[in-house]
Amino acid sequence: MSVERSTPATPATPATASPAVEALRARMRASTSTSSTSSTSSTSSTSKRLSPDLIPMPSIDDVLGEDSDQIQIDIAERERLEANPHLIEVVQLEEGEIDPRLKLLSHSSRQTLHKCPRKYQLYRLNGKQEVINPKEDTQKQEVTFAFGHAVGVGMQSVLEKKDESTVIMDTFLSWSTDLLDYNPKQKKSFASALFAVQRFQVLVNNGFLEEYDLLYMDGKPAVELAFQVTLPDGFVYRGFLDAVLEHKLTGEILVLENKTSSSAAVSATFKNSGQALGYSVVLDKLVSNLSSYTVLYCVYETKSYEFVEMPFSKSLLQRALWLQELIIDTHLIQLYDSYDVYPMHGENCYDFFRECEYINTCTMDTGVVTKPLTRDAIEKMEKAAEVYTYSVDFRDLIAEQIAKGESEGEVI
């Protein structure tokens, strides 16, 4: 990748010369001094002394030799950056190189990729984490997001067996919008989020999940486990496990996924979902001697104020297929990028009772409707990677699945 810098809107006051420039000047002064000494020696026999003003000044080309052009360009670039600290470093990709932003995969981004590859491309290159419809009330969307997050955090605190006041405080601190914001249609607010957490507390107190203990990894409770899977060709899959529990007697692992829904929970929505399945595959590497486990969706219905349990057992074959599908997605992105065409699935322009936010711009040139790749964006991605505590190589996951298949006599 090469780097270019865009011109700032308002030029800053020129700064002092860079160290590189000062070093160059020092070399030139040294060369001048050498020329002066040799000139004096050669003329001593005739008792003629040249005035310093007449000593020929060596050119930059003489001092630098063959590297003159490139070094002068680098110095000029450095001086321009120092004189204009607000310059944005734009990274130019080499021919055939895929933008690294397109290589960051997650469960939600894969869903977007499957529904409409063009939408996936636009939302990734615009640096968005959540696709927001500008025609919908932004406040309601923020409440929806804050509600799901706050309920999830509160449920995790309950599983950690924290006291009631701490659970309430954790729920409160995780609420990300105004405390009085309210989505009346979906019955979502901070008060209703707190009520949902208290309902979950009652369930636990009455024996829900009493056969299980919260799993601890590296001395920490296995809640909100941040992990990433490094894939071939620079792709990365990232996710968070809501909670992992272990059966007190059998040692069987239970992967708990906390969900909220403004409509009735339907098992078909979650039965073949790759989210918890994919997350649980990582446990094969993180947890030793893991043979089988169940994925339990715990869904809170905001309109009925009730939790619905949906347990699903996952076979070794299903886990292996998920890994294969993940690789297929990376190959699809590479294929789309090689043709410079990300297909537009027009049948999904209207989804979840609303228009796609890109409906009027997706047919425009990509460079016009997306943000350029900058050095700052790359640094932010590298910084974000530090959040993911557990990093697993895809090849290790494959080896783990094959080893389990051989030990259990199952062909995968």
C-alpha cells in the first residue's frame, strides 16, 4: 500500500525544518567544508586564496548521488506534513489488493453480505457498525439498541451472582441513550429494560439454570467473551459470547445467547442460526476435553414481558459446516472484488418494513459514496483488535474438528 495525503481545507502555519532536512543540510555543509579545504591546499603554492563566496556549492544531486530524486520527494512530503498537521493520509491500495475494511467479518455483517453484497460493501467502506435508516426515528433506533444491550448486561450480572444493587447499577451504566427515551411501539425504555433484568433474576432465583455454574476462564467469568478467528488471506471473524455455563454433574457446556424481541419468539428464527453455533465452535479450542454442548437462546418478549427458552443441540457435522461456510464467504468477497462488482439484491431493498438507507445511492460510483481508506482508519482497526481477548487460528479450529470426528467415530 502506498500513502497519499489530501490537501487541507485551511493550511497551517509552516513549521520548522524536519530532522531529515537538517541532516541533509549538515551533509551539504560538510561537503562544502571539504571543498574549501581542498581548494586552499591546491592554491597554496601560488599564494592565491579563493574567497568563500567563490567556492562552488555542491548540488543536492552531488551529495545524495543516485538516491537524490527519491530522498528529495520524501523530504518534500515530510515537510508538507509537518507544515500542515491536519493532512489526512489516504492509503492507496495496490492493484488486486482488497480493502482491509471488507475483511472484517461478524455474524451481523455476514447476514448483510448474504442479503445484499452491495450493501455490505457500502456499509463497511463507510465505517459503520450499525446500518441506520435515516427515514426512521433515530431516537427509537437508539432506544432499541440500548434496550438489547442493557438487558444483556443485566442478565450477565445476574449469572455472575452479583447483588441486586450492583445488577441495577450495571444495567444503568450500560444504557447508552437518554434515560427518558422511549419506544412506545416496541415497549422499550430503561424502565422496561430494568424490569426485564428483574424478571430474569426471579427466574434464576426460582431454579432456572440451577444445574449449571458459570464457567470461568483464566480466572474470569465467561461472560461477554470477546474472540476473533484469523482466517486465510487476511480475513478476520469477530464475535462476543454472551455467557458460557458448565453442568455441575456431567460437565456439559451450555452456550447461552440472550435475545430480546418485540414480537413473539419463533424457534425457526434461531434453530439454524449460525451465530451461537459459530461462537460455540471457538470453545472447541478454548475449553479442553469439550465433547458436546447445547446452545440455549433465552429470548425476552417485550410485549408479553416473558422469557422464552429455546435449546438446540449442535452436532459435530454442523460445526464443521459452519467453518466451511465461513471460508466460502471470504471467497465470495474475493470474487466480487476481483470483478469490482458487488451484486445488488434488489429484492432486499425493502426489509424489516423500511427502505434500505442506500436505495438512492447504491447505483452511484463507489468512490463517490464511500469514505477513502486512511491511515487513521487502519490504526483504529488495529486498536479495536486489542479488545478481543482470545484469538484463534482457523487452521487450529479445523484440526480440532477433525480430531474430534476421529475420536467420536463421526465422519466430517
